[in-house]
Amino acid sequence: MEQALVIAAHGSHLNAESSTPTFSHADTIRATGAFSEVRESFWKEEPHFREALRTVDADEVYLVPLFISEGYFTEQVIPREFRLDEWDPELWGSDGTSADVATLTADDTGQTVHYCGPVGTHDSMSDVIVQRAKSVTDDPDVGEGFGLAVVGHGTERNENSAKAIEYHADRIAEMDRFDEVKALFMDEDPEVDDVTDFFESDDVVVVPLFIADGYHTQEDIPEDMGLCEDYRDGWGVPETVDGHDIWYAGAVGTEPLMADVVLERAADAGADVRAAIEQVRGESGAGSAAGD
Amino acid sequence: MDEDPVDALVATAPDGIDFDGLSVEAGEDGYAFETPDEAASGLDEAALRDAAAADPYVENWYFWHAVAPQTDARWAFLRWLEGAEELAVPERYDALADGLATEWGQLQITVSLHDAGRRYDLRHVDDSETPAADLAAHEDPLDARDLAKHDDDGDYRPLKTAPSLQTGWQFPDLAAADLVEAVHTLYPATVQNWHREREGELDVDHWHETVSRQTGIYGVVRTWDRGEGYEHVNWVAEACCDDSQCLKRREWQYDEETELDVDGGDGTFPCREPCSLVVAAARQWTKLEGEQAQTYEFELTPSEKEQVEAIIDAVADGRADGIREADVYDGANRYRTRFLRAKLFDDEGNLAGVETDD
């Protein structure tokens, strides 16, 4: 039976580049040929969540949210807008970072939808954060002598937002790759504004856990950290702040390896995409998936 | 797809064929092959091959069963593009030899028949007469994603079906499946919803249902919808859904029983529910419309009153940018407007020095 992939992303009414990472990861996955169709869908753009499934011919669909945390969007908005009427958050049985998959029937099209947890809470997201650090330092061995800050939005609307950040910071700390790893936030303690207070390392890589570059990652965070007075002036990579070299990576979601996380979500839901995963990891410089 | 149409016909003949004037039946004495132009029966396989060779009815059957996408909406759309339900094969093939053009929103789709079979040309309707050399040629239907993003001024288009599609591009030689993909990319889901409507199965979600399911920051829109009238929804539809703003034909109403008083437009493809832009704008209007009206006193000359009206009209109709620099006879002209501001605003930007009451 043909299998299709639908990626659900936020999109924007105002920012033309919000959809760019979604298109880019979809293209990477299309090129593997693992799915008969790969469709992008958006909350604020078109194809809208409401009408994405009717444009998909396959009877079996893997639906992967390109969102960072579990919560409002993944548990309410996406299931409602895709008309997954049987949905109940209990079907994921998640503690906030452990969503897996629920298989449901779309009410308007009758398609079987394997509704996956968001990319942001998948274990392989830790690899993407590390890959982002490699990319921004242009050093495949980056780690020793470096601190790593994983930056999230914080708890403004959703307590799981902080959980996802801390989850990956803890996992990366356990890798013993970086001298120090911290989870920092935009609107709660510990705050990214004081980034240099939290690190002894001279060099600190800062990776914001956001899907797309936009206001937060390109204006707010750089100014708050003191990389620049005004975001329009730009900043160096690295930029010296309080005697530390800050390697600011921009949104993690723009890293090509994100396509792998989308595929991992589909694989966990039963899609036959192992060869595609190997291909994407090879192309994006991450090497083979370890142990699974 | 690379199979020979005659081979395909012979392979299918035992099951019988009846399509667009072509009939093939398997009987005890051999095959019967019939089109409006010829009829033969008692054919063995070799004779069937001879009868079918180079027959446009056979080629037509093959295209629609082995080349064209087979899902209902895509198939029906491609059939509609060449008037397949109205034109018999010979007339249709004559027309396709010259190229048959159809408009879909701001798109012009031209299907034509070459040695390579049916090919599709896709471009902006305003470029219908533009020489190919002056258009940027594309092959990959996904290129349409970039074309859909910005208008001719380079401004971002948050609404794909806004009548602001950029010009200057062409997909000169698309295969059938890629044509539908490109159309989907420029006007997502329009083919599917058009097809559902033709089949009498369009699932319309009216304003009230759509607003009722909103949550989070959009949940506030429910408070604007008190079930005591729908004038506010008329204003929303007039503001956002007019043909000058969106090429979809609005089929949603206030609710199942209550039609809106404004026109839904003449678009080819339907709009089945208030879109995310309408909901986001309605959130802002919900907040603004919660305010109580106040009485302000201003003194304006009759011409100044008319000028305020002209400025509102020019902005609402997207005309402000097009008013000529020195056209001081237009109330919305920049110099005229700057003069009005210089005369009537105080240092805090208050009109006629009258402060806004909270």
C-alpha cells in the first residue's frame, strides 16, 4: 500500500521565510523516494491543516508535526484541524517529551493517519542540536573546551516547552562531548540574556530550539544576549561577549539533519523508511544511526 | 507509462473497453472493435492490433487510463481542461492540436497534443500573449512554491488565492501529473474542493461553526459571535472575501440557515470555510469592536471630509501606491494627505487636537 508523509508546520501570515525549513526538509525526504507523496501543510499558510489530507492520494498517511514541544498545537490544534475525531492525548500517553504515535481515521477523507509526536521531542533531535553546533563552528569535533546552551521559548503558554529544552540538554550533557551544557530560556530563569554568567568555558555555542528563523531567533535573542545593539547591524560568529566567544547558531530547525528526525518519527510509527534514514544521515554529515 | 497503447489495449481487451466512443468486446468469435468511425468484429489479436494501430480513440483511452493521474479530482480536472465530457475525440484532438486554453484563477493552462502526447503550458493569464523568451521557464512543479510566495512588487503573499500572483514565468512543457501538482502549489486544494463541489460533496463549514471551534488566542472570536445578528460577518466577508481580495468563491455563510448579504464572488473554485487570515483578522476585530462608541467633535471643511473618505477608499482598494506623485486633485495623493496632517494634527498626532478617550 502506498504511504504518504504530511508535515504539519506553523507557517506565518507575516514572514515569508517561516515555511522555508519545512519546504527544505520535505524536499530532502522527497528525494529519498521513501514516500509516494510528501506534502507540506500549515496552520497559517496553505495548504492549510484543514485541507491537506484531501490533496493526498494515499490511503495511509504519516503525519509529523514540525513543532518543538508537545502541548497546545500537537494535542489540540493539529488533531482538531486534521479532523482526527478519535484523538485523545492519552493515546500518546506522554509525560511531555515521550509522545510516540496514535493511529486514527480522518473524519473527512477516511484515510488512516499515523499521528506522530513532534520532531522536537524525538531523541534524535539531540543529534541535530549537536550537528548544529558542528555546522556553526565548522568543526566536526567540536566539544572539548566548549559550552553548549540549548535555548527555548519558556513557559509562556506551555510547561512542556521547557521540558523539551531540558530533555535535550540533559541528553547532550550525558554524551560528555561538551564541557558544559545548559538549558536557557527567553522568558523564564535561567534566562538567555545572562548567557555568559552560566558558562566557565571561553567558547559557548548557543542553539535556539526553534523550527524557523524569525523574530525570536534573529532579533530578540541576539539583542538579549548582547551579540549586537540592534539586530539590523548583524553580529559575528563567534561574537565576543563579556570575554566569551558566543557561537550563535540560529534556529536548529534550519539544520538539514532535521529531515532525519521527521523520518525517525515516521519510522517509529511503522513507515518503511530505514534506507531513507541512512541516506539522509549520510548526506547531512551525521553518519549512520547508532544501534537502531 | 512507456507501454505502447496498442499493447495495453490488447492486454485489456479480454475485460472489455467502453470509453469516449471506443468499444472493445471479447466474444466467442474474437474481438469486436468499434469507434464512431469504424466497426469490425470477429478479430483475432493480430487483426485487433491492426484495427487499433494509430487510432486516436485508442490513444485517448490509453492516456486517460495509463498516463493521467487516476485519483478522481485530478482526473476530472484534467478532463475538464480539455472539455472531454463535451467534445468527441476527433473534435477534441483537432482543438488540442492548436492548444486549448483555460483559466483557473489567475492561471492560464493550455493543453496541447504533440508527438510526445498531451503536454501542458502553465503561466499567468496576463502573460498569455507574452513571448516565451520573455518568461522565466520552469520544469519542476515545486518551483511554483517560490512563485507563489511574493507578488510582482516583492511583497509576501500570505493568501495563495489573492489576486496578486506574480507574472513573468512559464511552465512550458508539463506532463499531466506535474500540471496538477503545479496548480496545487499555486492554489492549494482548489482542484480537490472544486471536484467535491461538482460531485455535490463540498463540506462547507460556515462562520458560526468555524468560530465555535477556535481555541487559544483565537477563542476570543467566539465572544464576537453572540448569535444576535450577522452584520459583523457581512463586514468581514466584504473586507476579506470580495473577488478583489480572494479568487475563491465564498460558499460559507453565517450558518446553515442564515445567508450573508454580501456577494460570494464569481471564482471558479469554492471557499469552504473562513480561512486562517479571516480568523486572525476577526480576532483583532473582536477586540476593536468591543469598544464603546464615543462622540468626538472635529471641524472639517466639506473637502476635508471628502478627502478623509477618499483616503479610506484608496487604502481599502489598494490604490494608494498607484496615485501619481503630482496628482494633487486626488484626495489620497501623498502631498494632499501630508498637507491635511500638517494642518490638522497636533504634536501628539491627534486629529484636530482632540485626544482619544480610552
